[in-house]
Amino acid sequence: MIIDFNRREDDTRFEADLCIIGGGMAGLTIARSLLGTHLRVLVVESGGLLRDAHVEALNQATSDGPTPLDLVSTRPRVLGGSTSAWGSFLTPLDASDFGARASLPLHGWPFGIDVLAPYYRRAHAALALGPECFDARLWPLFGATPPAFDAAQLHVKFWQLNSPSLFPLVSPQRFGELYRSELVNADNVRVLLNANAASIATTDARGHVNELALRGLSGRTAWVTARAFVLAGGAIENARLLLLSELGGDHVGRCFMDHPHARIGTVLAQDPRGLLETWAVRRRRGRVALQPALCTTPQFQAAHDVLNASVSVEIDRHPDCPTLAFSHIAEAARARQRPPQLARDLLRIARDPWTFTANAYRRVAQGSGVIPRVGALVLHCRSEQEPNPSSRVTLGRERDALGMRRVHLAWRLTERDRRTLIATAQLLTTEFTRLGIGTITPAAWLAEANGWPDALSGGPHHSGTTRMADDPGRGVVDRNGRVHGVDNLYVAGPSVFPTIGYANPGLTTVALALRLADHLQGVARDPA
């Protein structure tokens, strides 16, 4: 059942066995896992069925760091959460991402990848991916042969992207749309739209949550009582609600992490087409598209005391490239509209009909990505951020339309974060030269004494503000996602990640949510 809070009477009291705060990737995964069970589940979602600027204005925050992070548009307040805007790049964390490292006191999870392995398999199926591997075993399926890179220093990891149809090549799953009818018809799951979690009330001893206060932009208020509560609102909102409610201890908000994205060089290739075919083009196989990246090995990271990182070859298209016309025309056709730049697009095609025709054949006949007219070949690095207590979310002085304090984000990158990109660029420069692939010109900012490029960006993969640790002195939640010291309050989503590797968090988020759902079936069960 889906309910609009704006149409409910004021001061309503909702009762459930399990209350999930946030209807995004993690929250809906948990709710769907409990469909048809005896548990009464209530999902509280801040937004509605469509994105609304007034609702998303609640995301406004102050921030400082090496580059401004967009904290408004990257956090959709809508049923489906981030899946309403994500690109569906999916790959698991590496086994090494779970392990401790002597030089990194906060690195490591309270369990290894083996514990998460069965849930990764379930997440793989839930996200409709292809082969259950992401490594070099996919090369034959991808249809390319990689160069013989030094296996002690570099390995290959593939991303899988949902691609059920040719147009577009990548078709992300929008959870709010995909599961809407399922939720409408659910007997034991209710979804409350346009309702915002305002505060968490506990017993005097602070060890048990009694109720959750709700507020709406319409002015309505309500309360939720439940046996157990799950915060699934994202790394910033999860931390914000705990801070507002003074729960979770001193680690709440600390170790905010994102993936620093930066260009580390350009490539002058000996065989440009071969380089493009091997590294820069996505290929559709069955219902997924595949894209490879070069990644540093745990041995390399340990030897240089750096973090995990991946590098992809990306294309700066020539401004007259006819594949731009291909994209514009295909998008307009899907929307049943006239292409907005039709005259310019037709001119692009007329100037280079061969490239247009060849790429149309690649897409339609081969199900492959296009090879555009190249302006430059760029090495794009997506790297891990070191867990750093100074990188944190705190409460600011300003208040939002609900009267709640907005957050301030201090995004703090370390010298090791920067050194990771430098070491990765140097390694690739050496390997590309050794194998005769081409010459890499490192980005100018890498030679500077310090600092980051102006074009630095985040994933946006906000993580780590309610990190998982067995020891309450090192984190906010335990290995099951339960807030230390509170017996019925849990956290789901990337905010519990102790480390983030270089991998987009989607697959791990769903795997952890499935694991938590299994745990909650026992916790929220009626003892009678």
C-alpha cells in the first residue's frame, strides 16, 4: 500500500513491527525482502513519486573541501532514492577492501568478503546482472584481448550495467518505478510518501527507541511506534538524524568518504582504435553492458602505501563528431520529440557519414557502444578515500523548512589520497611504455607540490558517516548494522561502510540490505 502523508489527518499514529526510514536502494531492498511475511513494515519516504524542487530544497547544506560537492541534486528525495538518477555501474568491493592495514588504523570491516558472498550473489540476481564474475574471465565474452600488464601490479575489473534494450545502451533500474505496483498491492508493507523523519525518541536510559516523530512540508505531524527502526536515508541524512537525536556516540558523522574522480593523463596511442575497442567501448552481452577498468593490486598498494584505485580510458569527443547526432536523435525518438539541434546534427552527419554509419551498425547489429571521432583519449581515475575522522558531517546553524538544523560537510582528503593518484599515474605510464601501447602525458596537477585539480569531483558516493565496527570506540553500528547501545535501531546503506575501495556502492548496498533483512526477521518478530 502507498499512502500520501499530505492527505492524512494531523497527529496520526502509525504502528508497525519494522519502520524503515528512507525509500531508496537500501530501504526498498529490505522492504521487498519482507513482502509476504508476517511482519508489518512501514517505509517512511521524504519525497513522492516524482522529484519535487520544494522537497529537495531540504537537502541544502553548507560544505567546504578541495571542491564543492553537490549535496542537493545528488540526493533525490523521491521513491527509489538515488536509483532515480544513478548510472547503474555495478561491481563488488575487492576482498582486500575488507581487510585491515597496519598503516591505516581505521581500514577494514568487522568481517571478510566471504560473509557477504552469498548476499552478493542474491544482489546480483536482484539487479538482473549477467555472469557472476567481474574479473578477467569476462574478456572472452567482452570480445577483446588485453595487453600483458604486470599481474603483480595491475589487474582488470569489469563493471556490469543493466542493458535490457539497445536504446539506450545502459538502462538503469529505477526502483521507485520498477517496484511501484508491487508496493501498491502489498498486504504487509505500507509506504508513506512526503513524510520526513524529524527526531527519534528513546527511553530515559537511551537504550531503546520508543517512537519516531514525522513532519511534512504541509505542516502535518505524526508519530511511528515499531519494534525496530532502520535508518536508510543516505550517509548525510542518516548522520543528521542521529546527531539531531543525540544517538550513536562521538563517531556519528565522522569518516565521510566519497570517491575522488580526476583525470590523471592523456594517451597518445600506437593503435588508437585497438585501445578504444579494448578499454573505452561498452559492449552489450545479453541483458547487461560490460566495461573494463585497470586496477592496482593489493601488492602494489602495500608496497607504495597507497589506496585502491581504478582507471578507465575515456573519450573527449571532437565537437563535430557525428555520434553526438546519433545520441541526440535517438534520445528525441525515445521521447517522441523533434531533435533540438537537428540542423547541426544533420550537418555533423553530412561531414562524416562513414563514422555515423559505422557506429549505427555497431549499435544496432552488434549491440556495442560507439567509437566517436576522438578529440583526446583521457585516463580517468576513480580512487578510494582514506577513512578520516576529520572528514565529517556536523549540524550547522541554519534550519530548513521543517525547522530542522541543516548539515555542514567538511570533505577532507589526505596526503595518501593524493599520493594514490600520483602512484597510479606513474604505474600506468611505465606499463603503457613497456608494452608499446602508447605515451601517457600526466596531468599537470600531479607535478605540483600539493592540491587537487579544479575538475576534481566526487562519485557522488557518500559513505562512511555511521561506520560499522565491533568496537563502539571505532564506529557507530555493529556488524549487523545495529547502533551501539540502542537495542532496536539499525542503519542501512553506504553510511555503514568502514572503507569504500573504488567500486560504486550499489551492489554492496543491496547485498548488505539483504543481509540486514534476514537479521531483522528475527528481531522484529512478535514474541507472541
